[in-house]
Amino acid sequence: MVLRTLLGIGGRLPLPMLSAGGGVLGRLFLTVAARDRSRAADSLAAAFPDLNEAARAELLQAFARHLGRILGEVTWLWRASPASVREVC
């Protein structure tokens, strides 16, 4: 029910707004979700041992922003017409 509501609302907003808003929400989620942030940081440390901690932190922020943008765009895509998708692509 909640997911359907979010998809319905998101499908009515402009794509640039959803993309930008999703990026903000992605970074916000990373800030408040300590357990997930810690798990992701540990995974990045294992995957990129040669990167220093600051570079991994920057990568983690970029990942959260990108994931949020994608999720925002998916809400638009859920209700987009084929013509609207062709305009964007």
C-alpha cells in the first residue's frame, strides 16, 4: 500500500524534481541509517583496500546519492507514457 502510494505520487511529479529529490533522500538515508552505512563502508573497505578512508567515504556518499536518484526516477517511470519515456531517452 505504501509503495503503491509512493509510486502514484512520484508518477505525477516532474522527472528532474524526482531525480534531485531522490539524491537528497539517498544522502539523508545514509546519514540516519547507521547500521546500513557501517555495512556499506565495510564492504567498500573490503572491495577497495587501496583507497584511503576519505576516498571511500566520498564514494559511499556518491553511491547513496545515485541510488536515491535512481529510485526517484523509477517512481516517474512507473506511470510514464511511452511517449514521455521516448522524449527523455
